[in-house]
Amino acid sequence: MSQELENKSKQIYMKRRINTYLFLLLTVVIFGCNTKNETPQWKTGIQTYTFHNFTLTETLEKTEQLGLHYVEAFFFQSLGAGFPDTAYLNFDIPDEYREMLKTKLSEHDITWYASGVAMYDNEGDWNRFFEFASEMGLKLVTVEPALEDLDMVEALAKKYEIEVAIHNHPEPSVYAHPEVLVKALRGRSEWMGVCADIGHWKRVGADPLEAVKQFEGRLKVIHLKDLNEQMEDAAWGTGILPVQEVVEELKRQKFDGLISIEYENFSSSQMDDIQKSLDYLNSL
């Protein structure tokens, strides 16, 4: 082979190797960009009971003002402007109200992520509740069913493919203490989990941080709160609850559910307190 041909062959070989490396590099970059980010993507929103003295329409406006894009809606709140005065949120609202509500949510760039806390005493109402949640596109429902109804609720979760998060109101709720919820979830599917209200755990004498640790892998919604010495709402980071430690634990668990803001004590400073809470969460 002449020197010229040999040099040409080497050039062709090197070009092919370079093209191969470039192709492999491009493949890695594209694959990396499409791989799911492992950083937890929390969804922070309003439990609409926070604004129970207002209509749902006004609540959506306030949620948008706070820069939030998710709601966990409780039933029986008046629907507000554009709806009849007697109209309130429930699973039996007419189809036209459902479409109007979807439009309002879209106008405020808000996703109706969850609904609750639901408590029913018969299978018919539970079924209509899940059916409504499915039609409205909800990802999850927060509930406090009777212990004997858990099998039925789990079956409905699977049927409608909607996750269930069991909430912990204080007594007389059967789920007031964490150990009851641990037992209730034992052996159940991934459709079933916890809506952890750390304020209520403090109110019944449980350790909120230890409870959050106890339900690792089952946490679907967090009702993140802070309380003062009188057990009333306080801006996050200013009260007696271990809010920072809870947030750090959620980060460790790679929690990717809904952080739901719920203020139970209505006051004129409510919006300011919520904004302070959001600023505190962002600082962490």
C-alpha cells in the first residue's frame, strides 16, 4: 500500500472513531436529559378549609395571589361568584357546575390535586365520592373511614385508580394516634397511605417528627403546620413544632407528594402568615 493510501485509510478510520464517540456522547446527553430527576418535586398548595370564611371562588383567587398552583378542597364550601347563592361543593353538584369549576381552576392555573377530609357511613356515598373525584381528575382523596370500611375504600381506590391518604384528626377520630394508623395500613396496597397533620399529632401528645419517620413510604400528603403554646396556628418556624426537622426528614425520604397549607384559626393576618410560612419553607 502506498504512503498516500495508508494516510487516507488512517484519516477515514479516525473520522469514524470520532463520529462514533460523538454519537455515544450525544446518546448519553439525551438519555440523561430524559431520565427522571431524583430531586423530590414537592407540590405546595392550599387546603381550602384555610379560607372557609370565603367562597371557593375567592379561595382560588387567594391561592393564586400566594403563587400556589394546587388545592386540596373540602366539601360544603360555597362555590361563589358565577354560581347560584345556594350552590356549595359536594359530589352531587350538577354537570354544568363541574364544568364551570374546571374552567375557574384553569383560569387561575390551579390543579385540584386532592379532596377531603371525607367521612361517610355507607358504601353508596363512598362510591359517589370516588366517582366524582375521578371525573374531576383528582390524584388523591384524604379520608377518615371507619376501620371496618377500609377494605371497601381500598377497593374503590383500585377501581378508580385514585390514591387514598388517611388523615389524623384528634379524638374522637379513631386515627388520632399514629399506632392506630400503623395497624390500619399493615398489609395494604400502595394506593393507601397517610395524610399527616403534624399539628394534630402534637395536640394528642404524639411526636410529629417521629410519626413522620414512622410512615416513611406511606406519606402522600403533609398538613404542614406550626403552633404556639396555646396550640393555635402560627407562621412556620415561629412556634413549638419541629417544622425544620420535619422538612429535613421529608427531604431525606425523597417525599414527592402534596404539602397542604391548612390554617384552622381564621384571622386578619392570615395571608401574611401564610406568605411568611412559604418564605420559611423556601429558605429550607
